[in-house]
Amino acid sequence: MTAPPPNIVAEHGLSGEEYERILDILGRAPNHLELGIFSVMWSEHCSYKSSKVWLKTLPTTAPWVIHGPGENAGAVDIGGGLAAIFKMESHNHPSFIEPYQGAATGVGGILRDVFTMGARPIANLNALRFGDPNHPKTRHLLAGVVAGIGGYGNCVGVPTVGGEVNFDPGYNGNILVNAMTVGIAPKDRIFTSQASGVGNSIVYTGSKTGRDGIHGATMASAEFGEGAEEKRPTVQVGDPFTEKLLIEACLELMATDAIVAIQDMGAAGLTSSSFEMASKGGLGVELDLDRVPCREDGMTPYEMMLSESQERMLMVLKPGREDLARGVFEKWDLDFAVIGRLTDTGRMVLRMHGETVGDLPIDPLAEAAPEYRRPYEDTPEAPAIAPSAVPAPDDTGAALRRLLGSPDLCSRRWIWEQYDHMVMADTVQRPGGDAAVVRIHGTTRALAITTDCTPRYCQAAPHLGGAQAVAEAWRNLTAVGARPLAVTDNLNFGNPERPAVMGQFAGCVQGIGEACRALEFPVVSGNVSLYNETNGKAIPPTAAIGGVGLIEDLERTADIALKAAGEALVLIGETRGHLGASLYLREVADRREGAPPPVDLAAERRNGDFVRGLIGAGTVTTCHDLSDGGLAVALAEMALAGDLGAQVTPPEDPALPPLHAWLFGEDQARYLVTVPTSEPVLEAARRAGVPAVRIGTTGGDALTLPGGQPIFVAELRAAHETWLPAYMGETPAD
Amino acid sequence: MKAAVIVFPGSNCDRDVQVALAQAMARHAQKGGGGGTPTMVWHKDSDFEAVDLIVLPGGFSYGDYLRCGAMAAQSPVMKEVMRRAGKGVPVLGICNGFQILTEAGLLPGALVRNANLKFVCRDVTLRIETSQSLFTARYEAGAKIRVPVAHHDGNYIAADEDFERMEERGQIAFRYCAPDGTLTTAANPNGSARNVAGVFNETKTVLGLMPHPERLAEDALGGTDGRPLFDGLVEALS
């Protein structure tokens, strides 16, 4: 076997040091195929070589956790003999290059991670970040990503029920597409990728292998420079119809006893799936590449092993179950081929045309992947900004309209109306609230699901931003009455080889860990996306958190809509009027600075547990968490959802911050609820040591804020609903 | 009543309509009628048991990679569905099922891409155009109901002479309307001609509609306006 020239090594994204390590492991130079396999397996995307040391610090256990990180997705016990299985994963690089297919295959990939474990997917969410609306590519990217997510999710018939969207010039060269899937499986029938049984058949099923997506994982592990679009051939093409068939066929076969282990072919395709199964089982594999179903003639072993063609699965079957499995997959018109077997050699041996074309030891390659403790610099602390140092608006109503109509806060209806959010007929709370609520089919229980991150907080103070993202997810689940169970994290950052970026990463992970510990909200799955930078400019650090909670009784939930006139508005949690890094500061005062609001995890927990108790007792059916834009925006959203006004009077309190800070401050751990009479709730709050104060009354067709004229709800609606459709070039229907 | 839900590869509202019908059958059983659950029939089956109602569910049969419903209209099971429809067995096609029925020639007209070229999923208001049918007997003519749509190709078209005949014979089942019942462009989610949301065949034994009544047939899901369609069918066919 001849040694590859140095430029080929570099083109495979391997450092000189890593290449030396390959020579040590093999005791010889790798051939081209073997080099390609090392390249994808040791890519940042597959190996987590820069992030692993930090990820190990996250809390991953709780009595209800069944599978933490390390499997295709995390699994938690939700009672009734069932488990919720979920994960969030990025498809950032491909979506920037080719938004429709990039986003579509992102959805396909995360769905496979979930149903591979035996779960029927019941909900999709997505956390999206785009560049400046005025950037020439933003409109095209937004249109393509939304169409791609819808095109895939709608066709497979899994409702897309929620998510979040931000716009920031920091994403001009690198958008973020983070897709989350939640599924439900019988708790005692969860499937993993750990192979066992020497001699057992390795079976390939799903779509045929083509030449698409070769080196996708390596591409996703490098920065973009000029001409990123030229990498389009590394983007895969999705086929949601085949995915739908694959879901049904896999679930049908999983109901039998045929499967020993199963793994989807995602990043690094056949290479990583076969390695992972063998490595987890401490075994070897022999693959006969002549048997791999191929889309084109004349594909080389290199192409087959590195292809990232979508909608493919690898399984280890019990002896004698091949015909049963073949029957199921043929019923669904899917390819099915026995392509190899498990061995006890601990090696991966690849054969084609009767020759050995690759021979690699599995453990050193999969387990001894490089792991770096990269140098990092802490992000300099942002100065706190006193509420009085931020000017009050000339007109409170105008400021509110401006916030409600801003790209980051305006209605996302244009997006979610392109997603089928009701298929499966279990969507109880549709998009637009604090968390999506999806019924557990055939029961009166439900899962609450949310995704959250405030990138401007992560940028100003990574540690705090990481904690805040977790706290907000926990709060959003609480606000619908759910008991928060666990999270999946999707960590999007720039180039980890730069200490400033690594500092952001370390800070966010530490903050996430701290909040997850304090809230008993462990991390059960996740994904890291690094090298999100173009021409040396990194994205804002974006630690997206996907949270899942359990609602025991659908009769005891809350949503954000005001429901009846004459009810008392009660604000729960302490308001100091924190305006640093707030949306008010950015959108109204045109300043991007300051420290984000502090996160007090003890208060977060105390206030949240109190609110959940109110909802569980049936005392409260309208509840909204306070976040971007503070009290005024939360109240406006509640008025819009219920098509009902309210009159607000600030409490008489000498410590009250300036009015605009009271209205627009983004202090954490707060909720706004309505109750027929406030006194019992205020009394219960006093007993629980939770700050609570009555701030007004519902009613009428306008919102009356202190220091301003009444604003009609219809006027707020126009401000809220206009920006996005207009930006996307739609004229309102007559 | 016995009902069959036809499952094509890519159907994805098959379970939803099965549940809505089973719930209607359970309600009927509480009043002394027979209960039961619709059976699922696989698209490769060229024969299936005798039933009182055949349902073609929503979804993306065969991926809708060709014209929506065109592939499904040619599948083995559809020959049997067409034969039975010809004998008067009631057939209900929802969303993709409606598209299949027009492709199979069981209903007039065609469904083309939405006027704004985008998938649309939202609640719409429908006006009941007639209560003189198996499917709409439990509604009052002129009543307004709220049910969701979720489709990319729901823009109904038909030749003018077809429309005239259909209007004359009362073959228009539902139209998209404003909450006050007027037929406006804003209330029409997909650009359908004459705001048509659902149509019957000449004998009113076959109904196709783009909206999903099965998705708002339970209080827990936010509404029950779709329920009378299923209750009416169960009552009439039991």
C-alpha cells in the first residue's frame, strides 16, 4: 500500500500529528480508503475531540433517566411503561450552502436518531438563527430552510410544533439550523447500537448508496472561506417518502425479536455506523462491499464507505431472522441486503471483488480518537448597566409596538403555517405559546417541549448565557404546567482552535451544567457544532437547549391566552428592571451592550415550583414566562393570544425601578398569571417566600400601560403580524 | 358499521381518521348502536372485506413525487375501491385522499399547487353548502365550521361547464369563507376556484375535501366542529 502524499492528508482535514498517530496505529501507511475513514472518524463532527473534555462535566443522571449521552438519543421514563426519546442536532454548514436540502436532511437525520432507538417520533422542533435581515442572503436562506423543514417533516407526517428564530448580523456567514425530534417508545423495548453475537449478520436497509454527501462530516468540521457554495456537492439530498417507509418498517420489525443492534447511517455513513456498533460491542466486522445497494455503477469502496446518502440503516440481526426482516422491508419496498457479519477480530475488514481493500483496528480508531484540551480565554466581563442609565422611551406604546414588530419578537406565523403542526392529531398546544404540548397518544397525559437560547446573553457572558438558556427552557415547560424532565443541548460555536471561542464554549457548558444541576434537569443527549465561522469571524456563541417535560393531566395545564375580563394579573418573581443586553436596549435605544440579567437558580426553582403548583391545583389556567422584552411584551402576547385587553398599574413600591425598566427589563425567574381574585394567590406566594404582586386587571379591547395611552389589541396585532410576511415579500390578502 | 381506511405508502393521517371514526362509533355504541374500529387496508391488497364506508386518508402517498395522488390512483387497491364506489359504497377522501379521488376520476376537477406556492397549515372556516348528503346530514346548510387545512396542493380547479353542472346538482359540499359566511379571497387558503373546499360525485356517495375534520373532533385538540361528519356517517351507515 502506498503512502498518500502530504497534500492529500491535509485535504482530509488531518493534522500532521494526527497522521503520525495513524501511522502508529496501523504500523504502516494507510491507503486512500483507510485515510478517508480516519478522516471522517476523527473529524470534529464525529469525534468531539475539542469538546469532549468539557461535555464530561455536564450532569447526565437522574432517577428518571434511562439513557444519557452516548446513544443515538437520550431516553427518560415518562411513566405508564413509556419512555420519551429525544435529541437536537445541527445541520448548519449544509443549510448555509444549500438551505432547502440542508435543513430537510437535518430533520431526516434527527428523526432517524430517535426512531433508531425504537421510538415513534411524535414532534419536531427547530431552533434557527439567521443573519441580518438586510443581508442579501438572509431572505433566500430563511425561505429555503423553512421550506426544507416543512417539505421533510410534513411528508413524514411528524408534526413540527415549535422552535425559535433569531436574526443577528453575527450569523451572516453561518446560519444555524438545529433540529429536535421527540419520540415515544415502550420503556422495555429501547434499541441501542451495541452489537453482539459473533457471526451475526450485518444488514443494510433503506435507500441505496449514492455519491452524495461524501466528506460531509469533514466539511462540517472546517470554517468557510470565500466560495463556500462550491461545497454544495457535499450536501446530501433528502427523500422524506423513503424515511416514512423506513420509520414504519423499522417499527414493525422492532415489534419482533429479530434485532440485536441498530444504527442509522448519519454523518460518515457506513463507516461510522459499522464502527460504532462493533466498537460498542467489542467486536470486529467484515463487510462485503459488493453487496452494498448502490445507486450508481462503478462506485469505489472509498465512495461507499464515505457516502452520506440519507435514509439508510444498519442492523445486526439474530441468527435465522434474516428472512423475517427481509419480508418486512420488502413489504415497504425498501432495499435490504446482508452485507457482512460480526467477527471476534476487533478489526474492520473491507472486501470487494474478492480482495481486501481496507483493514483497520476498531478500538484504536473509534475509542482512541484524538481528544484536545484546547487553550481558552474567558470572555471579558460586560459592565452592568443601571436601569436609570437607559433612557425612557418618548412613547411607551410606540416602544412596545416597535419591539413586537421587531425581527426577533414578531409573530412567527409565516414560518409555522408552512409546517404541518397538527398531523397525528395529538397537538394540544400549537406553536406560539411558551412550550408545545403534545398528547401521549391514547392517554390524557402529554409532553411539553421547548427550545431556548438567548445568543446575545451568551455573547455578553457565556457562563450566564448557558445557565439562562437552561433556566428559560425549564421556565417555559413550567409555564404550561409540566414537570421538566431533561434537556438535549446543541452547542454552536466558532473555531475551537481560537482561545476566545474555546472560552465561550467552556463558559456556556459550565453555565449549562450549573443550571441543570440546580434544576435537576439533566442533559441526556446533544450535539456540538464548531467551526461556525467565515473568513475568521465566528458566530455569536449559541447554546441551544431543547427541554422536555411531563404533564400528568391535560385538564391541568395553562396557556398564554387571556381568557376572561375582570381577572387579576399577578406578576410572580422579582423585578429589578434589568436592561443590560435587553431587546429594549437594542431595538429602542439602539445599543448592544451590558451584562445580561443575573440568573438566580434558587429563585428560579422556588418561583417555578410555585407556579407549577398553581397550575396543577387548577388555580391558574393562563400563564406566560417573562423573557425577551420583559413584562410589557409578555402581556401583549397574552392579549394577542386571547384577543382581550388589560389595564396595568404598577405596584406602589419605593424600590420600583424606573417605569420603562419595570416594563421592559428582562429579569429572570418571572411569570405572569391571571386569577379570578388575587388575594389567595398573593397569600400563598407570601407563605412560599415567592415575590408576587398584583399589577392589573384584564378586560376591554386595548392594553393600557402606565404612562401611555391605551393601545388597541388590533393595533398590537398589526405590529406583531406584519414584519415577517412583508419581509418575505408577501402582500396581505384583501 | 364497518369501515376501511386505505393505507398507501406515505399515508400519514390514516391513524388520525381511524381514531376519529372509532370515537364516533363508540359514541354511537353508547346510544345502543354497534361500536368497533375501522380496519386498515394495505395498498397492495386487491381485495378486502365488505365494508359500509371506505376512507382514503391524508398524507403524501408515494411521496407525491409525481402529481399528488396520481400514483396512488393506479395502485392495486384503487381498482377495488373504484369498483365498489361504482356500486354505491360511500367513499370519503380527505386531503391526499381527495387528490387521489380526482386522479382516479371518481370526483370532477383537479387539485393544483396552492396559489401562493407554499404549504399551508392553519384553521379555516368552512361554509356547509348542503346538508342533503350522508356526510353532511348532521350539519345545517349555511352553518360555519372551523377545521384545519394542511396541504401544498389544495387549489381546486374545474372546467366552467363542470362547475355549472356541480352547482346545479348540489355537488359542492364545503366552501372556504370568512367567519360571517361571505366568500372572500382572504378566507381562501389556497386559491381554489369559487372557494371550493370539498365536492361530491353526482350521487353524493363520494366526498373529497382538503380540510381535515378528523383533526378537530375532540375537545382536547381545541374543537369539535369536525365531529358531526363522522357521527353522521356512523349513524347513517349503521
